[in-house]
Amino acid sequence: MITAPRRISPLQDLMQAHQPSWGLAGNMQYAQAVPGEEARIARLGLADLSHRPRFGVKGPQAANWLAAQGIATPAQPNSWLPLDTDSFVARLGLTEFLIEGAAADPLHANIEPARPGVYPVPREDAEIALLGPQVNELLLQTCNVNFRALDLAARPVVLTSMAGVTVTILPGSHHNDPFYHVWCDYTFGAYLWRTLLEISTGLGGGPIGAALCPEQPQPS
């Protein structure tokens, strides 16, 4: 039997150094658990979520096309909505959308390549989760956005720069602690991970497995 090629996380080699136990999802190997993660998450945990299914689409008819697929979209740019227990949709500007979680899988098959006004956007992102009470301390050192001032109930999505890397951040919470999704171009993933890991280690945190991260953040 020939095994299908696996997708490779841009952070896999860096996660390998932490001797994780591995899982497989979306044909990508990912760090499911990391030794010592229970102590780190009490301060600040970093997880690689690059394996999660995601789908991007843009264009003047993108919102109507998503509605036809049964996906409601946020009314306001730079905001997000939950779709089910493990999926969400983010509106990036006026006519671009990111869908992550199980709801993303059928969209790849349903989109028509020549459909006017609807254009797929490749989403081979590096995705890093930030989880724990010290998340905002890390953000103060790497980003010029005051995340503490955001109204999480409005479900904001922030396009900004973190440690010199262009990122999209979806801030939320989990068990009253900050839980943020951070996406960046996969070519900058390793650099961003190393930078965040160095700072998080100084704050008493470090790498954790994806199994400790909820499927989606809570808005408050």
C-alpha cells in the first residue's frame, strides 16, 4: 500500500525538539501533547495549530456564495462568528473570508473554479495558539495593539504586525484566560515561533500540545 504524502507543518522541526507525542489530522502530523505542558499552560502556552482545516475565499460575491453553502458571515469587517462546536468564520476586510474547522472541508470541493466574483484564497498558514494568563504580557513585547482594550464580545479580528511579521489575530478566551489564534505566512512561521518561544519562556511558559487548545475561542 502506498501512503499518501503528508502535509508538513512549517513548525514541525521546531516541535520535534520538544519530544511531543504526535497526532495526525488533515494529512498533517502535529504535536498533540508535550512533556511538561501542564506547568507551562498555567502561565503561557504556545501550540502549533497549523494542521487545522481552513479555507479562504474572496470577491464581491463571496458572502453570497458562502450563504448558499449554509455559512452565515459576520456583518462587520474584521470580526468573526462561530459556526458550530469546532468551526468559525472570520471576515477579513470587506470581501475576504477565512473559515477554519470542520466546516472548511466541504468548501474546497464545492467551489467552482470559474464562478464570477468568487475566488478561492490558498491558506497554507502557520498557525500558533497563545493560551494562558500571561498572553497579554507577551503581546505587549511583540505588538503595538492594545489587546486589553478590545471588546471581545464584539468578536474582533486584528490584522497587525507581531515581532515584525504580518499576522492575523483572533482574540478570545478559554476558562477566563486569554486564548488567541495567530496566523502568518508559513515562510515566517519558524521565525515567529522562535521569537514567541523565547519571550514565553522568560514569562514562565513554553510549548504545549494542540490537545490542550479548545476548538474555538470564547468571545468573552
